[in-house]
Amino acid sequence: MLVFFVCLGSLSTPFQSFASFPEELRLFTGQQTRLQLSMPVMAQVTVNDPEILKVNGTARHSFQVDLHHPISLESYKAGQAEMKLKLFGTIPLKTVKVNVVPDLKVIPGGQTIGVKLKSAGVLVVGHHLVSIAEDKKTSPGEDAKIQLGDLIVKINGKPLSDISKVAELVAAAGEAKKALTLTLNRNNQLIELQIHPVYDVVDKAYRLGLYIRDSAAGVGTLTFYAPDQGVYGALGHVITDMDTQTPIVVGSGEIVHSNVTSISKSQNGEPGEKRAQFSKESKVLGNIEKNTPFGIFGKMRELPDHSFTKEALPVAFAEEVKEGPAQIYTVVNGQNVEKFDIEVVHVAKQDFPATKGMVIKITDPRLLDKTGGIVQGMSGSPIIQHGKVIGAVTHVFVNDPTSGYGCFIEWMLQDAGIMLRSTKELKAS
């Protein structure tokens, strides 16, 4: 009987409300929210700083509330406040820490952009054999233990920013019969290695036995533009080298206007792609300063053309995102951004940044007819729910291209440098 009543009690509305009542809450300045306990009792509410947080519209430090009705919270200025609930004024019931952050609005993107990225050094993407005699081959790079994904940042102590300089330095060292000292960034650690160029009897030139690359280019989607800060975010995922799959360390780069010319539709087991064009003469929209797990970020001077809206929308914290209808902004033809219906089918609880924050499903018949679902080049398309920017499209499910992952806008805003890290993250670090 005791077990029965405990189970029955755990299914009751007051118990479920109590279990889901937050211990920590985040609000933007001017934001309102309601908390529900559904308990038919009176309680004493104490707020340590009513100038930051008002409860039920009251600016007093302490007063009585009826817990059978929702508790209304409204934030007034940035800072931290604490609300305590006590039954009969003496028995501690709940304590809620409220972190109020400055209001933040961004203009959702959706424009297809061309990405031109130059790495902060020269990336090693492969080894090759050098013919040093008719019947003998060797790879100096492999012999020197240089690994794929290593980033050459210096040669003989001098910073390396242009791949064209490598051939000159290799030829000079080869003629002088001297070794080159390479400074490598390997897994964010700097190491130095010696390598001896060898003469290739076929090519008639000195070689290191390395395949190297210093730039990348592609197409993606702009997620947001923050006019007050003059920054943008795009893609929703990191840019990696196509051969080594290592993240590209940004040296410099820019994003430019791009024009969608056609779309290869997604099919089960075969994701489609946007085909787009951009040229050297394409209008530069901004620079690239960061390449993180949540996309690329940099400065942008003005709102790009062809926006779906010029209105800045509020953003949502990760915990505000709910399962249900939403929309994405993206381009399927030319440069005009359109709005399409989707469904947020699953939301992951994330206290710390992680890329797979939600599962989304394309429901708009027009988009399904045009693309078959999510296609490559759509990553970064902003996701809007209840008038707020909640995230960006990141990846497609290969075996079900109508569905894919999205990341929370909060993590992108943190990497863009315009939203502070959460209290839990700061404690953890």
C-alpha cells in the first residue's frame, strides 16, 4: 500500500510540477516567464534584489503568494538574483537562482554564401614518394615523422603564410645541402622537426615528399547578423580539410554573395547539394576570424541583400526550445531567401555546448519537392520558433534526408563573442 501511494503521489500534478521546478533560470532583460507548482498552499517569497527581478509584478523583498496559481517573473536589468520559497514562512521549499543577461536580438540570415578560407600556415594533407634514382624512391616527410593534419606555421623560425614560398625555401635548402626546421601545430601543440629536401631525378627539383594545402572554398548559409555588434555567424558546423578531416585553423578569409544555380535532390542514402556560383568579383560580405565546431564567425559591416526580413528577432536560450512546429530560412533558387515549415521532433538537454542540440524534420511540401529534404549547402540555415531564433541546421540524416540535426543558437552566439557563457560552464571551467 505504501508503494502504491508513493507511486500515485509521484504521478500527481503537484509532484510533477515540483520535480520540474528549476533551480537555475536564465532570462534576458525585459523577459517574462511563469513558473507553476500547482500546490494549494500559501508560501513566503523572498527576492534578494527586486531591482533585477520582480515577482508577480511586485518590487518588494518579501511577500506571500498562493502556490496554486502560476508565479510570474519579470527581469528588469542585467545581474543575478535569488528567489526563495518557504512554506508557512519557515519551511524551505525551493530556491531559484536567476541570471539576467542583456537583451540580445539578431537578424536571421538564410542567404547562400561563398566561403574563401586561408589557413594560418600550410596544412600537410598527404605523403608522396620522391624518385632519387631510377630504382629508388623515398619520402623525406614520412621519414621525418610528419603527420597528416600537421600545420606548418614556420620554416627556419620564420612565419609561413603563403604556400608559394615553400618551393623557394626547399630549393635553397636543397642546393645548400641543409636541413629545414619546420615548426608544426599538431593538436594545438607546437613541435619542431628537421627535414632534408631530396632531389627528384624525374621532376628535376628538390622535394619534401609532402602534399600541402593552404586554402579551402565552398558554399554554405548565413545564420545571423548582429547589427549592434557588427558580427555574423554561418554554417553551424566546423570547416575541415577534405583529405585529413582536421579543422582548418583560420589565417584569413572572407564570405561573399553566392547565387544558387541548381539543386541536386536528396535521396535515401545519398544527400543532395546546392550548386552555387561565386566569383572573384562577388560582393564581400565579411571576413572570417573563427572556425569552430559551430561554424564560422567574423565581422560584417551591413545587412546582406535578399534578406527574408530586416527585423532583428530575439534569440532563445537552449532550454526555451520546444518540440513542435518551426521554420527555416534558406535559398533554393537564385539569391532570394524563403521561409519553409519544419518540425522540431526532439530537443536534447544541453548544459554545455554540443553540436547535436535538436532533431528537425522538413515538413514543407514545397521544400521537399525542390530538395527532397536537407541538402549540402543548407547548413547554417536559421531555425525560427515562436518568433525567436533558436538555432541552425547542421547535418542531414543520410538514410532519411527529410531529417537532420540542428545546433542551438546560444552556442553560436557564444563563439561569436556576443553572449556570455552560462553560469554552469563558468563553474566547470
